[in-house]
Amino acid sequence: MQAFLDIFDVYLLEAVINGILLGGVLALLALGLNLIFGVIDVTWICYAELVMIGMYAMYFMVQYYGVSYFVAAPLTTVLVAMLGAALHYLVIAPLLAAPPINQLLATGGVLFVLQSFATVAFGIDFRNLGIRLPVLAFGEMHFSYARLLSFLAALVGMVVVYLFMTRTFTGTAIRAISQDRQIMALMGVDTRRIYLITSAIGGALAGLAACLLVLQYDVHPFVGLSFGPITFLICVLGGLGNFIGGFIAAFVFAEIISLGGLFSDLEWGYVLAFAFFIVMMFIRPAGLLARRR
Amino acid sequence: MIGQGRLAAWGIGLAALVALPFVYRDPYHLHILVLILIWSFAYTSWSMMGRFGLVSLGHGGFMGIGAYVTALLWNHLGWSPWIGIPVSMVAAGALALIVGYPCFRFRITGHYFVLVTLALSGIVLQVITATRDYTGGSLGYTPNRTAGNKLLALQFDDKTTWYLIALGVWLFGIVVWHWVDRSMARYALEAISEDEDAAAAAGVDVTAEKLKITLLSAVMTALAGAIYCQYQMFITPDTVSGIAVSLQMVFAAIVGGLFVSLGPTFGAVITIMLAETLRIGFGTKAVGWDNLVYGVLLVLFIIFLPKGILGSVLDRLKPQRKVSRAHEQEAVQIAGPGT
């Protein structure tokens, strides 16, 4: 008991707050994936690789062409959005009638393609932006501005998507399709156009996440593997396609990783998160917020 | 049922394969053949589940357990692989049951099942990396060379022995595949993969049938990992575990053909030859190219040829077989969450 009380101090608080900050970016990633799942009923296994491409785009724009970060970020977002739309158009659209598992495996192939494309084109070196944001000291706790900025930007991104989904006609159509995809075509909604738009939004969210992650992490071709699986787990834990569930699950996961990392290595944080996930699958197989059937 | 002609063809083919290392001794080519056989066994193990719509991305985890448990028991406790391999297989089987039971009991299928198993291979990869004091982390791990009995340590220097071991293991995999193919379980599993509710209504114990095939598949995959470790004498988390290995299995099985016994083997031949050709042709410049080609092929195959090369060729040769295998027309059919 004493040992438990000893750790209850500023470090714990710092870890908790860092977890919340991490949760913001994870929630953003989960939102993009959930959106695509909810509307198109497809899981993009290669979602994290889109983020990786976005991170490279940021790196090259900022480091090589000297574009300002705040100019490069929207460009990257647009670029990855286009990538998302292209992914849908080239890979998912021909497979829409195929069993869902084939679509998932096809995006697994795209994962290979993007990863090795990055290896071939950019090499396997670790690269970073070289921007060192100051560290914010608050009492005895330290937070990096990069995380704070990411958290805020992720929140803004999510609010924008929320407004788009609730206040515009297209957004309403997207939400309607996720409820019943057969009937919407009869209501005069062009499902193909909606799918393409949704894919672009999903891509844009990946692009935004890339702009934020590149501040904190080095870019290399396999960076997607370090946060890709966790994003899927968040979506499944929240219930695939359930936006609010994904949002909550992102913070739960981030806290587990952050607190696990406090007591031991970061990997153990991940192990704990994975184990928690599997235990949760026993208890709530259809996601955190699923209604009992 | 295997006819006389096919049985004879198998016999001749096998005799040729057994005789090969005694006639042809090029160590490099034998090395490639051993790798092909070991990976074929792993891919075959995967496809035993995969052909029934149980697409698992957790097999990288089972393979990692097979390789690492065997090596760790040997290095730290001095247990011979003859004990270590069964222990690792039991460990993988236990893990498969722990993860499989809730999945099947609570009817986690389709996307959910894939992502849960993805978590599984993620866990194994992270555990191996996190326990770097014992496993060497991402730098890899080498079983100690034995000073004593080579047979006891299952460490052989000559390729011919390894070739015969790998051939035996591979043959075992093919035999098990056929055994499943001809068992009642196959019909039960096919029924499940088409419609779980209907299968359950017809008296199929859905959870038990799925668990059995998962257990078998996981245990065999662990064996593949252990054999790979003993052969290569060097393992890293990335080569035997994790999502990349899992995807590689899926890819090879699909390219070769998921629904025919030699499909995964064919997939292994294609993928390994492709990687080796690129490696030799382009040298160090080829880093990444093989996966690039894999990825493009995987996408193209799933779109245009979901039954794989061998599966499609066999179908072309024997159109009458389509009658009894109608469910394969739709490749891996899984009840989506919406149904």
C-alpha cells in the first residue's frame, strides 16, 4: 500500500496529463478510421501508413523547400486527403461488392506498397523536422509544447468534422449512409460520391495527424507500425464506426500507455494496453458503448 | 478422394524431393529450398484457418512464440528443443484458446476478428521487444551453439539434414491439410463460414469447431517458428513475429490459392523466389522493392484473382469441381457486421 501511495505524486499527475494530450492525437486518428468504417464498411489497415506518407511530406516541405510549418500543414492535409480518395477509387471501389475481408486484405497490400515505397524513395533513415519546441514547466511538471499544440489542433480538427457532419447536407448524407447504405441510394444520394468524399475526409484527418505527429516523432518508413495497431484497437474497443466510443477509447488507451510507461518501459505500456484490449473483448465484445442485445 | 493417378503423382514427386539433396548439393539453392519448405508449412498452417473465413493476423504471434520459447528454454534453462518445441507449441495453443474462446463465444467475426488477432501479434511483438534483457529485444536472438550432441540440440550444420527435416515437416502440414479437408469438421466449418446461425441451427457446435481449427493452426504455426529458429540460428522480432509476418502469411496463401492444398506452398515458392531474385538482381538497392512488388501483387490478386494462381489454374483444368465448392466463388466469405 505504501508503495502505491509513494507513486501518487507529481509524476503520476504528469503522466495522466501527458496521457490526455496523447489521447487527443489518437482520438483524431481513430475518428478518421471510424468514419471510413462507419460509412464505407471498410477497415483501412494501411491507415497509419497514410500518416507516415504525410509525415514525410511535412518533412520534405519544411526541411528541403523551406516552406513554413503553417503553410506546409494544410498542404499535407490536402495531399493525404487526395491520397485517401485515390486509395478508395483505385482499391476499395472495385472491391465494394466483394466480401469485407478481401477489402481489408487489399488495404493490407497497400500497407506493403506504401511502406516499401517510402523505403525505396526515402531510405530507412530516421528523420525529424529539427523543430524543437520549448518545454512548458508547470510547477514540477513538464509538458512539451508539441504535445499541447497537437492536442489543441486535434480537438479543433474533431470539432470541424463534427460541425461538417451535423451542419452540412453532405455531412448529413454521410451520417445517413452509415445508418442504412441501401436506402440512401433510393433517396437520391450518389453513394459513390459520398464514399469518395468520406475517404478524402478520412485521409485529411490522417494528414492532420501527420502534421501533429511529425512534431513529436522521427519519421521512418515503419513509423506506421508504432501507432497503427493501437489505432485499430482503439476503434474496435470503442466499437467500429462508433465515433464517441472511439473518442473515449482513445483516452483510455492513452492513459494506459502513459501510466504503464511511468512504472516501466514504454513497451510495457503498450503490452498493458493490448492486454487490456483483449480482456475488454471478453467483457464488451461489441465495443465500450455497445448496447446489450 | 485421391485417385490412383494422383497418388502415384504424389509418390513420384515426393521421391524426387527426397532424392534431390543427394543428387544436387548446391548449398545456396538448398538453403532457399529449406526456407521455402519451412515457410510453406507456416503458410499452410495459416490457410487451414483462412480457408474457412477465419482470417487471422495473429499468426505472427504464434510463430514468434514458437521461435522464442524454444530458443529461450534452450539458452536459459538448457532444455533441449525436443522438449522446448512441444512446450512452445503448447504455449501457442494456450494463447490461441485464450484469445479464440471469447472471440468465438461472443461471435467476433469479420473485421473484429482480424483486428483482435492483430492485437495478439502486436502483444507478442511488444513483449519480445520489452523483455529485451532476456530476448535481446529488436536486435535479435541467437540460440547458443551446442558443444555436445547435435541431435539433442537439434542443430545441424549440413543443409541436407535440414532439407530432409523441413521436407518432413512440410509433408506433415500437407497431410494434416488433407486430413482436415476430408474430415467432418471441414463441412461444419464451411457451413459456419457461410452462415453461423444456420450452422448452429443445424447442430454444429460453432465455438468448438472454430476453436479446434484455430488450435491446430496455431500449434502448427508455432512448430514452423521453432523449426525456422533452429535452422536460421538467429531470430529477430521482425522476422518471426508481428503484423508484417502475419500479412506475409496472408499474402502468400492468397497468391498461391487458399483453397487447394499446395496453394500456400506455391505462394511460398513465388514470394521467396521473388524476394531472392530481386535481392540478387539489385543487391542492396533492392531493399524495399520486394515488398513493393508483393503489395502491388496482393492488391491485384484480391481484385482480379481472389482464388490465387494455383486455385485458378486448377479450376480452369477441372471445371466440374466448382459444383461442390460453390462457396469459394466468393473467396473468403464472412458474415459482415451488418448481416
